[in-house]
Amino acid sequence: MRVLLLGATGTIGGAVLRACLKDAAVERVVALCRRDPGVSDPKVEVVLAGDFHDLSNHPEAFVGIDACFFCLGISANRVDSEQAYRHITFGITSHVAALLQAYSPEASFHYVSGQGTHVGSLMMWARVKGETELHLMQQVDACCYRPAFVDAPPSKDTPTYARVVHVLGPLLRRIPAIAIDGEDIGYAMIEAHQRGLRDKAFENIEICRLAKEHRDRQVA
């Protein structure tokens, strides 16, 4: 299984990368990044790109891919308008999906949004991510993942409040409805790809279940 991963230098993307490296089903990870994730592993191929709004000059990243794990994102608190947030959240994601469809049309697409995502939400971030989910489902039959609190080592871009809550991660993730181990998002994506699941949205408890079933199958 050859995976294209976006967001490898972030909290969720980094956790998904670790899951991919541990999983025997994943033979190769093409990490499309702005900066090197600093991981030394023969499975990883890093492709550095300066402008994620125009990745057409990096076709090598999209050729021969079985699944795209899209974990790239930005906090709504770090932009000054809905237009700027939409430009990143909707614009980059749909651009990547279109390139994947062009170069690896049989590949599955897996998108991380967040708990509370809905096209009818009064919260800007949730509404934009909901519209992004809907577009991806229509465009490439995407599977979308809506994790709640993600317990994973913070990245340099992790907000302060999340760093504080992180210490409670081991306790919170005992309740599958409200928290999840970051690596389990990766395992859930691998499981969904292997089952051929498409055009679905998974809430936190469903992501936890998929990940557990995948890990249990590896042990059996």
C-alpha cells in the first residue's frame, strides 16, 4: 500500500505517519510537506513543496498512490477571515483531490475534519469543513474523519490550550466518544482503505472502532 500523506509535520499528521510506519500493510509513505518532517525511515519519501495551492509541478507525489491521507489544516484562530480560512481548508484540499484523481484515479481519499463539522453549523470553521467534506465525497467518494480530542505529541504549531489538555490525554481517550489516540486515526484510515469503504463520514467513536478492529486483525 502506497500512501500520500499531507500534514506530516502537524500533530494529527505526525501521529498518522507513525501509524503508517508501524503498519506492515503500508509499504511507502510519500510525505508532501513544506518542511522536512525529520523522520529517518526507509518507508518515507519526502516531497517538499512551497505552494500548496499549486502542486501541479509535483506530479511525482501523486503517481502510483493507493490512498491519500489528508491531515493538513489550520486553526480558524490563525486566520483573519472566513475567506482566508476557506482558501486554505477548501481550496488546498479540493486541489489535492483533483490531482490525485488525475494521476491515481483508483486511489481512496481520506480527509480529517473534526468533531462538530456540519454544513449547517453556525461556527465558521465547522461550516467550511462541512462544505469541504461534502465536496470531497462528491468529487472522489472520500471518507471523512471527525475526531474529538486527539491525544498525540504536540507539534510546534499546536495551540497552548491543546498542549495543556494533552497531559490528560491518557485519561480522556478511555472514553471513545470524546477522545482518541492520534495513531488510531491512521489505523482507521488504513482499515477503511483495506475494506474499500468510500463516501462515508466517521465520528470519533466510529474511528476508534475501526482502529481497534484493524489492530486486532494484526494480532490475530
